[in-house]
Amino acid sequence: MNEKKKLRIPSMVWIFIAFVPWIFYWVLAGMGYTAAAILSGLAVSLAINGYRFAIRKMKILDMVTLAFLAVAAFVTFALGSDLLVFYGGVLTDIALALMAWGSLIAGNPFTYDYAKENWDKAFWKDPIFIETNQIITAVWGGVFTTQALIGGSAMVLGLEGTARIILVAVIPRSLLATGIAFSAWFPQWYPQRAAARLSGQRFSGIPEGVFGLRVVEFMPLVFSPEAACDLSGQALRATVQFHLSGDGGGTGWLEIDSGRCTFHPGEAAQPTLVIESPAEVWTAVARGEMSGSEAYLTKAYTATGDLEMLLRLDAMFGGGDR
């Protein structure tokens, strides 16, 4: 029986959770309940940071959120100031923009903290991994800066009614949704292109220390879109399911479509090809230490489904080198 892979919450889910205190704040403050907005956001932020502190994985975004809401509570309740009533929206966007740009300048882009949740330490110093998160963080910096400028413009122009709601609430929150969507899509698209740009060819190696199902997660970075085409040049569509047993094993699948390859944990609905292998065997195949075809013929692993697709895996993920 295959060993179950430990459940990991995707990094994008954690980023969404990090924004929950802000969502409470923005919604309630937009309805005119500034005090409730601050207190509810602060309570949620305390819970998130308490959990992060307990597991010793503090995040820049979570800490900035807590600091801002704590200061907001002090200014509003201790000093009796209406500062947050009138300028809360713009101030939150300025704080988030400073957090994003500041983390980027400091060499620790805030999205990098979340990406590390999903990837083995062997990836963390990879230049493509770092560059991907630098770009995502820069996009977030642009989102927050744009929100601050739009909100500030609405106040300077003295807009009221529908126009103010659109500028202060609708457009900024739409930009927020765009940032989340970009953060989910970009890591699936960019690494392959970056690898080709940096080396003149596909990324050619899997970092030391990456083993078992983690190797399957890394395979999209060594994917060759050219090899995933038929004789007419039409891009193939396939799903390759992996069941890896033993130490480092688990279940996941690769989706090949439109010249792209993406990894997904769990079970595919209708896989084109199913590979069952000891983790150490597939690790050796993926590293090019063992021929995938020979390993199959010697029954080092088993495969069912489209075996023609199996024979193409070496070319699609190893350049035919194995």
C-alpha cells in the first residue's frame, strides 16, 4: 500500500488567510463600523500570529498586519482619534505597499515566505525560485501602491457617493483579487521560461536533497514543450498519475496541456497514464541515473494506461538523455 503524503496547505491558501484580518477591516470600515473593523481584524490577526509563533514560522505580512491594527487600536481607542475613520483605507494600502516594497528591497520578498511552505529546502536558494517570488512580490507592491494612489486621489478630489465607492472600494478590491489570481498562475507559467532564458535550454538538474514525490513536483521545471507535440506539431494533452511508495512517497499527478506542465497533489479524475513505483526508483529515473524505459522493462516500477505516453516521458522530461 502506498504511504499517504502529509497534507500540506497550499501557499495561496495561506496568503488568503493572511488577508482575512484586512478583509474584516475593509468590509466593516466600509460600512462605517470603524471600531468593530479594528477590533475584529486585530482579533483575527492575533490568532494567526499566535499560531505562527507556536509553529515558529512567522510571516512578514502577518506581523505587519498585527502591528498596523495594534497601532490603529491605540490611536482610535486610547487617543480617541478619528484618523482611521477618515484615512483608514489609504493608510492600510500605504502600510501594505511599504511592506511589499520593503521586503523586496531587503532581499526577502514576502511571498517567498509562503512559497517555502510548499517546497523542499533544496529549492529555496534556486535562482528561479527566488526570482519568481521577487516578481510576484513586485506585482503585489504595484497593487498596493495603485490602491493607495486611487484612494488618495478620491480624497483629494473630494468625491462622494457612487464615484467614491467605486474608487475607494470596488477598484482596489478588484485589484486585490487580480493579485491573488496572478500569484496562483505565475508560478505555474514562469519557471520553465526563466530556466530557458538563464541557461539557453530547459533547467537541466534536480537539486540535491529532493526525493520521491518532491521530484515529481520539480518535473514541470524540466519539461520540454517541443517534445510534447505530435508529428503535426499539435500539443499533447495528458495526465500522468504517480503513486510512489516507501520513504518520501505519496500521490500526485502531472497535467500536460497546451505546451505546459503543472503538478497537482492527490488523484487525477481520468489519468492517461498511471505509474506505480518505489520512491527511490522514480527518483533515480527522474535524475537520469536510471533509464525510464529499462526500469519499466525490468519491472522496477509498473505502469498502466497509455504506454506510448510512458515511452515519451524521457524526451519530455529528460531531453532523451536517459
